[in-house]
Amino acid sequence: MVIHSLINNYSGLAVPLFPLLLPLPKLAIPSATSTSTSTAAAAAGGFISFKQLHLRRRLLLPFCTSSSLSSPNSQDNDSNCVSGDSIRERFLSFYASRGHKVLPSASLVPDDPTVLLTIAGMLQFKPIFLGKLPRQVPRATTSQRCIRTNDINNVGHTSRHHTFFEMLGNFSFGDYFKKQAIQWAWDLSTIEFGLPPERLWISVYQDDHETFQLWSQQVGVPVERIKRLGEEDNFWTSGVTGPCGPCSEIYYDFHPERGYADAQDLGDDTRFIEFYNLVFMQYNKKDDGSLEPLKQKNIDTGLGLERMARILQKAPNNYETDLILPIIEKASELANISYGISDDQTKRYLKIVGDHMRAIVFLISDGVVPSNVGRGYVVRRLIRRVVRTGRLLGIKGDGRGDPEGAFLPIIAQKVLELSTHIDADVKNRAPRILEELKREELRFVQTLERGEKLLEEKLVDAITSAERSGTVPCLAGEDVFILYDTYGFPMEITKEVAEERGVSIDMNGFDIEMEKQRRQSQAAHNTVKLAIGSGTNIADNVPDTEFIGYESLYCKAIVASLVVNGDPAVQVREGSNVEILLNKTPFYAESGGQIGDHGFLYIAEGENQPKAIVEIIDVQKSFGNIFVHKGTVQKGVLEVGKLVEATVDVKLRQRAKVHHTATHLLQAALKKVIGQETSQAGSLVAFDRLRFDFNFHRPLLDGELAEIELLINGWIEDAILLQTKVMPLADAKREGAIAMFGEKYGEEVRVVEVPGVSMELCGGTHVSNTSEIRGFKVISEQGIASGVRRIEAVAGEAFIEYVNARDLYLKQLCSTLKVKPEEVTVRIENLLEELRVARNENSAVRAKAAVYKASVIASRAFLVGHSKQYRILVECLDDVDAESLKSAAEYLMETLADPAAIVLGSCPGEGKVSLVAAFTPGVVGQGIQAGKFIGQIAKLCGGGGGGRPNFAQAGGRKPENLAGALEKAKSELIAYLCEKGN
């Protein structure tokens, strides 16, 4: 197991495993003072049989494969042939009975800027393991749903690779360590799940003698079945420096009859599968590479649910368990085939569908919307891979007779059926998930056939070109990007199809094109770092900030720490930019979409004479609850330990409060007007406006926007008194409170209610009465991604400013046009019509001028070929625009006798190139096509294009290359037609 960073390969498993959110019954956690025999045994690390626990509950009837035992009620079957849901519950119950707090799965969208998706069970505990946050419980257990796509090409090929998986884990935060972790892992495996001890092998770090002895002496594993492995396999690190420690894994042996001599490599997939990994965080790695013992030693484990299900259900691979096989069977039904008797290739396709559909459904459920960047690209790539795979399986339309239908929603229904014990909320989001899948599939199908045709053409061209030159066929990076950007083909799919044909792709060229796009479209991450230049983290020595900003906008506070350019400072002088940590603050730190407060810090010198003034322009929250005030020293000197007067800008805070409450009203109005299934996908609460992103499949109609505004302004007029209270999270959800996008909640939550209108979990600041909002106006509504819409609006003072500004613009417009306000629309329509007529006349004149130029150059056509029968004309028409260039080419086709080949180019503007190729039937009949020909020439000018065999246009971005491109076109036409003409 290679682990070079905190997360990337944390699990210790050779491939991705898989976790999810489980709605659990209330578990009886033994108290510290319990004297029961079973509890005492648990505390001592002893085994408590699952049957002894009153927690036990059957989730499903046992799932049995064909190789399972015949009697579903037999004792053997109970221990060896159990459902995946039962395995999950038994794991959690096992550790709950040993004092572990059962915590829910975190979202697949992590609260961690360093990773795109939740890829490991321990990710939600990363701040605790790194010492950034205090532990809330000494020990915990979870079933975490995870996504990893680094092994996507192995899905279906191997028995154990997945993109979506459940990771069952038990964690100790400075509580128990190796002895209990090892004993419990063994008891869980051999007694709770009934695995034969003689089939279990152990790996340990080569220098971890303590762990070796615990396995061999405490547990009793024969030393022949304990393998010592090196640092690359069995030593976990969180980075270059920081927490680290040895690992130990448990492997299941499918073929013990092969003996010890044949067991040299535990990575042999034909014999072994690693199913449980134990990480012992016991050291701190220093800058010089040396290790020092940690004061707080931690345990981090991961057991792959799919792998344990495979073992207990005696399935030949992870896919043929009750966790995935029902999905595969649904896909088989739609393809009208049988999985059991299919060939290996067909089975691989079905496994891809079964695996990817789980990932897709849970990603969309957690708010990831298909797009071309970030997480959205991950889910779009998976969707399009399933759609293409479905076509390869022979699924037409929806697979049920509708050729225009979509099959993904039908398969997703099966995933939803299986999701109950993974994440109970998934079924509540079913309408949105199914609608998103249908829309994305049908959109992709529209371009899929054209894209497949283009890809086939490019592959044939690459193979033909390579045969001529005697080189290896390679698909140009620009072509791969066009397929990705225009036709929606993920690069990985193009690569997969190309490799099937023996064609490589130019990744460097593709990366160059992708980088150009990323610079324009990819948003940067905004993170707050408290690490200082020396590598020390000031958060280690600073307590949480006490926030009193709900009750007051002023307080006196102590300067706890100062940071300048990432380094700690004791004193900061006038003109310096500084980050300030206070022991308490009235300033709201940016979170939940609401930006941080602005204001001032004062140090009083005498009566009404401030000694120092610091303007605060931003406040961010880091490491849980430490507020970082960013500002500039305008006067005097600021020092650590000094008493300051912290004052929030009252007017700006009021603007933020107005916009935040208006955002809640907007969400409530949207649910009333377009449906309860719509949900928040992001927000911004600023001083000058609010922005609200939501899931919806089409633009809102003008009437719908008007209805939304009417509802909100009605609630404002009703002067509703808001209610704010703190309550347990479970109670808040039970009362119907809506969770806000991007928020992370503890066990106690703040609930903001506009009685009769909305109730949301929210830590932001709000007005006391809706009448304070004064007015609300939508200023824009637009799509920002597939299935995601964005509304921008103004309220309160910003609303008044907006109305006044628009009134001023209208007055100026009326003055310029010399009309009354009600006449503006008609006057502008008349002006636009006049402009259209003038432009058409201008275009006609330009076209006539181009045709005239064409008549002049027609005499420059020259003859080639054995009988001098082919006419070639390649010319540059200076600054002629593309449409006029087309007219010139059409004129020349009519003027020059067949067979004739015409290529014209021009530079219609700065950084623009226009090209056109026109071939008469006699030239096309020789096998040369205008579309393909001009597309290759356009690449020399940094562009591309295509069209019909006899007529095609193209463009480019490098005018300086036009002369050379036209020379290339001329020489290729001469060479080709001379060869054919002979």
C-alpha cells in the first residue's frame, strides 16, 4: 500500500472500496459505569457475540448466490450468506457495543478544499487527526460512501475495482490503540462474520515488531501467515511532515489448498483479497525525516463492504453480490440478454453499468450537477460512459420500446430501491435525480451519433496517414478536444475507443487546449491558511473565537495573534496589511454564502482620541471556529495582547441581513412556483445583491418570475416576525427544517424560521421582521450549468438603489430618443429594423465586391494532370469577410469549367482567418473531399472547419500563417491531382 498523502491511498486497499449513509436504529452504547459482563468484556477488548446484542435486527432476507448454502434459515447460512445491508449494520452494531459513537456518512462533496470528492472513510475526521479540531467523541464508527475514479479503466476488468464504494470504519481519537484495534478486527472477522481463521493472512510493517507480536501471540495467528512488508506497502504518512504510522491488513485466502509455498505475494488477486486495513497513527514525521512519538495516538481503519459481501456471499467477484447484481440484472433486462450466459466482454460492459450507476445516483443526490469542470465533469463522464456502454450492449432508446426514451432513469430506479440503508434521503431526491439523468442522457444522445461519426473519420485518417508514413497512428490533441468540447466525448472515452482500434492520442495537444479552456472557465478555490512561514500553525496556540455578533455589533476584545504575509507578528504599524485573531468578536465570518462583515478595530489613547485604527475588509473562519479578521492599519500601532474596540459597520451588516432573509424567502417562493423538488445548489449573500443557484431543468418563464416577486413582496408587506432557536439536528429535521447548501452541521443547530413561509438550518444573520427588507426585485435569471439555474436579486437599500438607477437610465434614454417612456420600445424596434436593412445592403455590396475580385483572379487558374485537365485556383482575397468569401467561391465554381479545385483565404479582422474550398464533381470524383481538405489546411492557421465533399468553410486565429497555409493547399492539390490524373 503506497500512501504519500493524507488521503490519496489512505485506505490501504489496493483498489477503491465503497461507503454510504445508514439510517440506524438507536443503539444502546454501554456507559462507562456499566458493570455488565458483556460491556466489561468489550471494554477489555474481548468478543461479544452479535447474537448476545439486543441491537441485532434483520434488514433483508439473506442474499444467496448459486454457490451459497441451500437453506436460507440454516445457522451456516446466517453467518456465511448475509445481505450487504446486514453486513453494514452488524459492523456498526459490533463497534457501537464497544463504546463507539455511530456517526452518519459525510457527503460525497467534502468540506475540504484539497480533494474534489470524498475518497476515504477518514476524510471527515482529517482535521481531528491533524490536530486542527478537538475530538467530539473518543471513538467513532461510520459507513462512509466514497468515490474514486483513478481506477475507472479497471472497472469490469478485475473482480474488485469500483468507482463508488462503501467503507466501514472504526476510529479512535487518542483513546484505544493497537491491542484493542487488532483484537476487535479479528473478533469481527472470525466470530461476528464467521470467517475461518485458517483462511486469514496478515500483513504488517517490516519494523513494527509490536504489531507482529500482537497478531502472533495475543490473537494466535501462525507466524507463517503474517507477512512483513516495506514502507511503500505498509506505512501511512499524511505528507512530507506530520502524523504517520505503520499499517496492518487482513487478507482472505480463497485457495488455502495452494499452501504456504504459493503465498509469497498477498497482492495475488487470483488467491487473496485484502478486506480490512488498520492504520496506527503513532508518530510525527519531522522536517529532517526523523520520527517522534505522538502525544495522542489514533486508530483509523477501513473495511470494504463490497469485498466482505463477496466473501460472505461466496460470489466470484464484488459485482455478483446483492449490492450490485440487481442493477446489472436490470441492465441485462433492458438489453434483452442474460448476464449468466454472456461472454466476458458483455459481462464487462454490464459491470461498468452496475458500478457507474451507483456512483452517478449518489453524486447527483449529493448536489453534483453534470458539467465540464470539477465534480460536474466526473459525473458527466460517468453518465456518458454508461450511455455509450448501453449502446454497445444493444439498449435502444429506453430499452422498453420507446426509441426516443432514456434508459438511465429506469436503471436508476433499481439503485434507488437499494439505497434505503445507504442514504435514506436519496429516495426523497428521486424526482430530481431521474429528471437530471433523463435530460443528460437525451442531450448526449443528440450529439453522440455525430460525434461517433466524426471520431470514426478521425481514426480512419490517423490510420491511413500512419500507413503512408510508416509511423504509429495517433489522433491529434486538437481533434480529441473538439470531440470533448463540441460533441461531449470525455477524453477518456475517446482514448478508450481509439485504443480499441490501435490508435494512440496526442495528450500534450489535448492538455494545451484544455488549459486554454480552464483559464476561462474554472473557478479558483478560496481557502484560509493559518500556516506560518516557519511551518508552525498558529491555530495550535489560539482558542476558538467567541462570536457575539448575533446579539451585538460592538465589543471589547483582546488581540490574540497577528499574522503578516503568513508569518507571526507581535506588532504591526500604520500602512500594513494584517490578519488579526481576537478572543471574541462581533464580526460575522464568511460562511453559508454570506460574506464577512466590514468595520473597524480601535485602540483608545484618550477621550475620543483613538491611538490606533484598523479597517476590517473581510473576515474568514478557519479550523472550525477561529475567526481571521483581514484589514489594514490606518493609524498607529497594533500589538498582540492589546485591548481593542471591535465595531461592525452597521449599514453593511443590515444589507447582509436583508439579503440573507430574502434568500430564504426566494427559496420558499421557488418551491411554491416551480415545485418542491427544486433545491439549492449554491448562494451568495453580499452587501449589494444576493445570488441563488438552484436545480431546475429549464429557464423560468416571465410569468413565473413575476409570481415569485409577488409572493416575496407580499411576505415583506405582511411584516412577519422571524423566530430563531437552537435545537438538536434530528429535531430540526423532524420539524421540516431545510439544510442550506455548503453548510456543515453539528449535533446542535440554529434554525431560522419565517413562520408560515420557511424554516431553514442557518448560521447567518437575519432581519427581525420581514418588513425590514422593504422590497425585492429579480435582476437576472440564467443557466450556469446543466440543470442548474441562477437568480440574482436585490433587496432593501440595494433594491432602492437599483430602482433609482433604472429610472435614471430610462430618463436618459427618453431624452436621447426624444420619446416618452411608453414609446421607448417601439422606437428601439424601428431603429433595429433600420439597422438590419442597412447591414443587409452593406453585405450585398461586400458580396458584389468579392465576386468582382473573383472575376479578376479567375484567369490565374492553372492546369495540372497528365492531360492538363484539372484547373486549380488558390488565392488570398485580403480582408474579405467569410460570407463574401463564400460568394466568391460559388461564383468561381460556376465560372471555371469542371474539373476545378478552388481554395480561397482572407483575413477579415485582427486575429481572424477565413478559408473556403470549392471542388467541382470532377475533382470530388477523384476521392478528394473539400471538408476534410480545408480542415487540415485550417489547422496551420490555428483553427479548423469542414463541410460537404464539394464545398466547405473553415477559420483560424493566426493570420500570419495564411500565406504558408495557402501554399500548402496549392502543393497538395497539385500532387494529388497529378497522381490521380496520371
